[in-house]
Amino acid sequence: MQKRILGKSGLEVSAIGLGCMGMSFSYGPPADKQEMISLIRSAVERGVTFFDTAEVYGPYTNEELLGEALAPLRDRVVIATKFGFDLSPKADPRGMQGAPALDSRPEHIKQVAEASLKRLRIDAIDLFYQHRVDPNVPIEEVAGAVKDLIQQGKVKHFGLSEAGAQTIRRAHAVQPVTALQSEYSLWWRRPEEEVLATVEELGIGFVPYSPLGKGFLTGKINESTTFDSNDFRTTLPRFTPEARKANQALVDLLGRIAARKQATPAQIALAWLLAQKPWIVPIPGTRKLERLEENLGAVAVEFTADDLREIDSASSQIEVQGARYPEKLEKLTGR
């Protein structure tokens, strides 16, 4: 497995990480715990060193899963988790599907760190992201709280998720930001407008979540696909049957290129991200070993400059239909 360094931080991780949310949360009922422990350990055996979770995934159960799975392999892995939601009983228990209240008060950040350390069974959090920007707490206070945790040895690196360019700059001035995690893929390219140039200038790595369009870019979903009632894609405008039918053109494009490269559409989508910048590290999620192996195969796909121009040109002719989130969730991004 190839390695990459997230920006100028010196944090080295596998070129493709593993997003673990879907094992416990958002994509139908939670998967079998022992099967997921086996899958996580299989990922390490195949060279994956970068694992992504958050306290809100479950809540809490995803961190516990990673803690158990990775305890014997701690010295071989980088574990990223997140803070920033109010998960108290008075808050919305449905996690991000219900857009729970934000809470990035410094005292809360420190409480979350202590609890996450216990669930993850680790002495220090490798990468601690603010999950969503909290407009009620100045980002300088957030960065300062994480800086304190870093000085105490409880956190190693600071990250932001779905933050806007100005917020990134303000945070970075207080405590250097190692990575920005935001959605980025061939069907969500908004980071290209301002954010990618900002993180490049500041020497910050970029971690695309949903690099396979929440499964759509794999070619395994079409307009007639049905989702479990617990699957949060049922709430997303981009996943209505009409939108899926319209967006099939993008999957067809990936399929044509995949056939030429003797790869799969998922591998083309991931390889395209890897080809954008050397400090981009996508974190596709999966519950299946064969999908994990397929995703990791993307590092072997090579594009020429002509290939990349062709993908850009062809994809720019396709207008993706449907918002990526309902309005109340979209409001939490880009701040």
C-alpha cells in the first residue's frame, strides 16, 4: 500500500483510509460486530493505516468497535475521531440525520476527548476533527482547546470537517490544522472552488469522505434500488429515484473509463481523487471484504494527463441532479 503525508504535518497514512461510520450507523441496521472487527483487522493486514470514526456514529458504538478491533494493532494505525455535537439526552438521538445541536465549547471538547480515549482504548487521539463548525463558538476558542489537548499529550493532530476557507485560516493561525475532511468526489466538486487552494497554501492535507458518492459511483445503485428504512440515503435529495436516473450518466462515464483501464467504476472514482493532489487521502467505507479489496486496488490505476482532461471534460457536461443534503444539514457545512 502506498503512503501519503497529510500536508506539511508529517502525519503519514495509507493512500486510502477506511471510513467506519457505515459499520454502525446511517446505512441500515448496524453490521455484525465480530464481522466488522475481522474486516477492520483485514484492512490493516492489507496495508490500511488510517481509520475514521466519530463519537456521533452510533452514537458511541463505532468508536467502541474501533477500540476493540485495533487494540492489538495500535502501533500500526492512525485513528481519527471527531467532536462537536451535543449528544446529551435532551439532544436529537438520531445523530446527523436529525441535525443535532452543535457544541464545540472548549469544556465540552475536553470532555469528548476523555470519553473518546476510553472508548478507543488509546492514550492519544491521532487526529481530532471538529465535526461541524459551531457558529456559537469562535473557531479560535476551538483551536485553543485542541491546542491544550495536544500540549497535554491527549491529541496529536487537529482537523476540521466541512469548514469554509476563512474558518480554516483562523483556526490554523491558533493551532496548525493537519487535515480538512469534507465531501469530495466526481459528483461533489465544490471544494475545488476555494477550499483546495486554501489548504494547499497552508500545507493542510485533505481527506475526502463519501469519495464514492455514498455508494452511487460504484455502479451498484440505480433508480429502482430500494434502501432500508434506517438508511439515511432515503432522506437525501440526490437519492430520489428521479435524481438517480438523471445522475446515471456520471456512472456510465466511469464505467466507460473503467472498461478501458481494466478497473471498476469505484476504482476509477478513487483513482481520480488520488490523481488530484499528493496530499489527498480518500476514506471510502464498506462492510464487505471484497469491496475493501476493490477500493484498495484503486492505488494501482494510473491516469495520464490526457485521461484526466478527458474525465474533466466529460464530467463537466453532466449536471448532477439533487442537493447532497436536506437544507438543515447543508446549513452545517461551508461555514
